[in-house]
Amino acid sequence: MTRPDSDLARSASVQGTPSSGEVGLTVVVACLNAAETIGEQLDALAGQRCPVSWELLICDNGSTDQTAAVVARYADRLPVRVVDASARRGPGAARNIGAASALGAWLAFCDADDVVAEDWLARMCAALEGHAFVAGRFDGSRLNSRRVLRSRVLDQQDGLQQAPRGRGLPHAGAGNMGIHTEVFRRVGGFDPSVPCLEDTDLSWRVQHAGVDLHYAADVVVHVRLRATLGQMYRQAVGYGRAHALLEERYGCAEELADDAGGMSALVSSTGERGPMAVLRAWLGHRPSMGRFVWQLGWHRGYHAATHASVETAPDAVRGEAPHP
């Protein structure tokens, strides 16, 4: 775990508006086979004003669809570069490659299947001018049906994500996150060995380095949740596995076992764990099918990872993660 670094905290506190003539902001978008959705995100970015000079990096994690062709159509509307980020699969690894080639003094992350609000660039810059590490608000009402919204709890709508793990530190999703480039590089960026929840891990490491995470409610991203039961299940399995990995890393297993993204409310009051406990709880409470599938997947991933042997645990929790 990274020790608090007074020099890092001090450098973060004095870095304000980028100097005249330099690139102020680099927007990093990791993508994998995002041809169906990335155009909507690029439209949203193309229609905005940014108070500093900026660039957009599309970090292609190995797409085999028409993602590159879609992005190419925006070359005359956006300061966009496509970065080959196929060396290692995973959103954290792709974002790291983008951040390594970024020219901006600030970094802002959003996802290829979401849509930033119409003033996102300006609001993000305003937040980063006063804070070295910021997280914006997630909105699910625009891009999701009521059925999909019932499938899981959407965090980061009213404040930072809170959990009794990570020694009580808040965390945030990388789909709406900004950070001073100096801070990001000093702490080593995202850990590519964390298959998902890599943003949670980064949030904690940056805070352990002495930099606070600031919530900016006016920096809004409209998020797109998984829409089919199969997608919900696979993502939830990845989240469960990643939770187990963070438990091991941060030494907070008892607290983390109860935090399943809103899952614990439907788990048996006896303290029973695992997929069968979720099934029995569902039979008693009857939530939506999507909510049940999400819970089942989370507990399956978590249970499998925590019960793996010492020899097999690293492979069990480091498989390919569902992409944002």
C-alpha cells in the first residue's frame, strides 16, 4: 500500500490552471468494440466548449469491429487521436497507455458507452482547477429503462461512493473522474492486475498518497448499464472477484463481504453466503429478475475467489474483465 507522500500532496495543491500554450486537458476514453455506442459519446464531446486547450485520446484495447472507422469520422470536429492500447486487455491498462502519451496537465476519464453532459468539459476543468482529484455525478435516467435501473444500485448520484472497506476511504468510478496528470503518474496509474474496480483501487491509493477525492455534483455523465441478463451476470461475477482481490490487498474482508453494491439487503439474515443464500433470499423477497441475476453473479464471483486455493487465487481474480 502506498504511503502518504507529503511532496505529492504539496505538488497537487499548487498545480492550478495550465500555463498558456500548453495542452490543459487530456480526455481519455478506453474502448473495446464500441462502434455501436461511441458515436453518441463523440457527438456529446464535439458539441462542447472547453476553457483550456484539450485533446481526446481514444485508447483502442483491441477492437475488431468498426470502432476506428467511427472515430475517424470525427477527425474534423474533435482534437482526437486513436492510441493503440491492445498490448494488454482491460480498461485500466488501456487508460494507462493513454495517460502515458497524454499532453495535458489534467486527465479526465469517461467511457465509450456513456454520454457526457453538455457542459462536462467546462465543469470538469473548473473542478480540476481547484482540486487535484475529482469525481462527478452519475445519472442513469437518460440511457436506461426502468427494468435495467431496478437491476442494481447506481452509486455516485448524491456523493462519493462509500464503503466500510479501504480503511473507510471513499472511492469513485473512472467513468467520470478527473486527476492532475502529475498525481496520476506519481502513484503509478491504474493497476492492470485488478480486472475491474481498478478505479476503486486507484481512489484509495491516491488518497493514501495524501490527495483528497473531491465530489463535483455538477460534473455529470449519463451512464449506460448492462441491459441483458447475461451481461448483468458476467459483469457482476467480475465485480465479485475484484472485491475479493481488494479484500486481500487492503485487509478488510469482514467489512467488504457485506458490501455487494446493494446486495447485502437481500442476503439471508443468518449471515449465510454464496449463490444459494442469494436464491433463498430472492424467493423470500422477490426483487426484479435483473437484481436477482446481478446478486447471483456477484456472490458467485466473490465466493469462487475467496474459496480458491493459494496457488489458484491470482488466476481466479485476474481474468479478462468486462469492458466499460
